[in-house]
Amino acid sequence: MSRDVLGVVLAGGRARRMGGGDKPLRVLGGRPLLAHVLDRLAPQVALTILNANGDPGRFAGFGLPVVGDGMADFPGPLAGILAALDWAAVERPDLPLVLSAPGDSPFLPHDLRERLLAARAEARMPLACAASGGHTHPPIGLWEVGLRHDLRTALQEGERKIDRWTQRHGCAAAIWPTEPHDPFFNTNTPEELAEAERLLHRQPASQ
């Protein structure tokens, strides 16, 4: 079933280019960035969790499970993905796939899950990631829970690049157009947050 997917928002970054703090809690259109991401992701999956380190209470208003990295020293998004895979294996073994997205991408497409699943099936690969504008977006992807042990080993051996690890197993790319705007636009800097504000006010409500 297409809803046999756990969603995870990767909200554990340290937001250096944004001046520190919790980037997903920065305000866009009067609401936290994270609220916009959840609006797009949550309807596409069976359940959504957050990956974040530190005090989970700062996300209490969202009413979602908060799962920290199982590895020390902030090894990056792969650690967050592993945390979600481990959580799914224990808490929701009925969900064999995890769909990940960063907490700073407020315009995720409404057909993200559908098209990633289709790309994965067509290519007969265990993994899939989003692509647009000639670039892949490895943190926005579909992951098999069964690969969690291999991912853990890779992280323990020092692997930090998502695309290098996915190449070991095969990763299909699902491509989206960048007009009227790139659906994977993310807000790493105050300038990009301001641009997201402009984009938000320009787009129709249905998008």
C-alpha cells in the first residue's frame, strides 16, 4: 500500500548560516517553517515523526514523536535518517519505508511520496530521491527500513555523504520542474527566508 510509509522531518541541523537556533521554528507567513513542511508531508504518509536533538519540549506544540540521533557529534542528515529507520523498526514495523524531508523546505510537492514510489518501482531500486533543476536532493528521499544496519555500519566507518551511501544500493531519481518555483527550495539563510516569504505570497493556495 502506498500509505505504508513513515514520514520524518529532519529538524536536527544547527543552522549556522541562519545564525544558529532551530531553523524549522523560524517564522514564514506567520507560522513556523516546520508547520509548512508538515502541511505538505503529513497527508502523504501514515505517520510523521521529527528528528531533532536536545530538548524535545521545544517541538511539543506539534504533537509528534521527537527522535534524536543515536550517534554522537552531529554526524549529519544520515544520522537522522538512521534514527527514523530504527524508530520505524521498533515502533511501527508495519511501515517498511521512510520518507524524509528537511525542516526548511516549505514548498514540498503534494505528489512527493507518489512519484518517489513510482521512480523506485520503475528503476527496481531500493531507494529514491527527489531532483530538480539538474540537481538531486538526497535528504528528500525514500528509504528501506531493512537497510538500517548497513547504514549504521557506514556511519560508524565515517560515511557522511548521503549520495555516496545510496550509490551502494541504487537510488532512483524522481524529477520535478522548477517552474513556477523549485518545490525543493530551502531556507538556509535569512535572505532565502525572505525569498520564501515572497514565494509564499505569490503562489495560489492550492499549490
